[in-house]
Amino acid sequence: RDGLNFMLSQSGYPVCAVANGAQGLERFAQGRIDLMLLDLSLPDMPGDRLLTRLKTHATAIPVIIFTGFAPDPLLAEATKILFKPFRLEDLLAAVNHVVTE
């Protein structure tokens, strides 16, 4: 997580990182989120459950998902899927693409 935060910050993106799904929901409730980067392997809840909860309230938020597993139907909600392991350059390209659309 720290490497992703550093790379995105160095690329000029404001970053608000959280450690788990509960913190993600709290951060979402606080206000505007332009893009969510979501690892499906969260320590406190399945990432797909977090995605479902967020999408019921804000369907327009773009979401880039990281996963090491084959996609399931819920992942159709994602703007982009990056399969682990991925290169940081691929993540940055995906973020650039989403924010410039």
C-alpha cells in the first residue's frame, strides 16, 4: 500500500489510503471520492462486499480492482481489473486513463 501511495502522490494525485473495508466505508461517508483502488483481499471483509455496499450508494465512482483470482460476475462493476502481480506502471496507466476520461 505504501508503494502505491508514494507512486500516485509523486504523480500528482491526492491519495487517501485506508487499511481495511471498515475504514473504506468510513472514508466514503466523509465525502467526495474521485476514484477507488480496491484490493479484493481485505483483512476484515471480502472486497466484493465492500464494492457492493459502495455501489449501492454511488454507482458513478470508478473502481480499479486488484485481484489474484479469476473475476466473478460482481467484478463487472469495476472500471478496470488488474490481476496480481501487476506492475506499478500498469496501475498508473489505468489511473491516468480513468481520471482523464
